[in-house]
Amino acid sequence: MGLVLVLCGCPRSTFGDRLFEINYPVVDITIPAGQPSFRTYVVAQPQLETGFQQAMIDNGVEPSDIYLVGGVRARLTSLSGEDFREIERIELRVCPASESDCTFIDLMFSISDLGGRRQQVVNLNPGEKNFRNLFLEREEVRMELVIFPFDVTTQNIDARLEWTIGAVGGL
């Protein structure tokens, strides 16, 4: 729970200093109709440049200054007017680019219990994992948006993913 508190706006004096944030380029996706509830739908960016080293340079931050790297905010927005009532869970996972699939251990953001809600904008919750070593050691990562249908989807949903990570020091 500490990661969520640190990156979601708690006082700097108590929980460290936010050193910098990186806003990743938006990802436009289509969740197709006909997705069964027993199968996940995955949108992957297998070699996403992190920009982490450049952000450290731009902000005058050394690796030893960073204690924590994690999700700050993520949002999935319907572009075509449909809502996400046919989706049960959404996860954003980040792992080494050398991996063929990320796992639940690589969870950076998630939200559950969406089934039946008529939301056109879904804000995902940051996870608790510290991604410090992953972002310090690699210039590229694999990003996966994993969609868990509530039931068989009956509509196409054109959507846009926006997400941001942050580095925290002074803990």
C-alpha cells in the first residue's frame, strides 16, 4: 500500500520526494466484439522505450537517488462512445522486453469489478510493486494491457490508454 500512497500525492516530507514523472505516448486500441469471458484480450507493446535514463539526466537525478519507481496514473477512455460494462478487469503490466509475456507479478496498474458499470472512462489503480530495478537496468520494456471480459463482448470499443510512471527518492 506504501507505493500507492507515495505516488498519489501524499506530503513530500513524510513519504519522500517525487523526483520526476514520465508520461508515455497514448495507445489507441480496439477491444473487439466476441471476446469470451474465459480468455483475456492482450494489447502489447513488446519493445517500449522507457526514456528513463533521459528523464534522470533531464532532472539531475542519479540512480542512487531513486528508491521507488511505480505507477502514478493510468486511464482507459472510450473513444467511440461505448462504455466498459462488458469488461470485468483491466491490468497494465510491465516486464523486461526479453519476456514473451508479462505475468500478474508485473502488475503496475489494475481495476476490478467493472462488469455492469456504464463508465466511458476508467481510472486504473497503481499497484504495489517497485519497478526501480527494471527501469534502471533496461532501456526497453514490454507493456501489456490485459482485458478480462465479464461475459462475451457484444460491441467493439475503440479506446485510448494514457499512463504515467514516477520516480521517488528521499525515503
